[in-house]
Amino acid sequence: MQTLREIPCGRTVTVSKVTGTGALRRRIMDMGITKGTQIFIRKVAPLGDPLEISVRGYALSLRKADAELISVQ
């Protein structure tokens, strides 16, 4: 299974699982990233961190460490 961090720009993926625990997992889910949600990878910063994604109609920036906790297909 791939994580969001491994997906190249311009692809759309579907969230299959949000790993992590406690407040970090809750924060990711509060941003609208839940199982079954489609995510479009808009941009990756020149040094690779952060990622800019589109989720549920809005743009969101995620750190690589956070993106690694999101399993996608």
C-alpha cells in the first residue's frame, strides 16, 4: 500500500486508511482527510516539503511526515 507522500504531482488518489494516534490522527481527520476521500496532488515544494493537495474542494498543505500517515490507493 502506498502513502500520500509517495504519489507524484497531478494524480488523484483515494484515502484507504489514516494511521497514527491521538491528536495527530484527529487533526488529519479534522482537515477532511477520511477513508474514501479523494485527494488531488497539486504541487510539491522545491525541496519536497510541504505537499499542496486539493481535498473536498479546498487547497491544503501537508508536511511529508503527516502525508506518510495517510495510506492511499
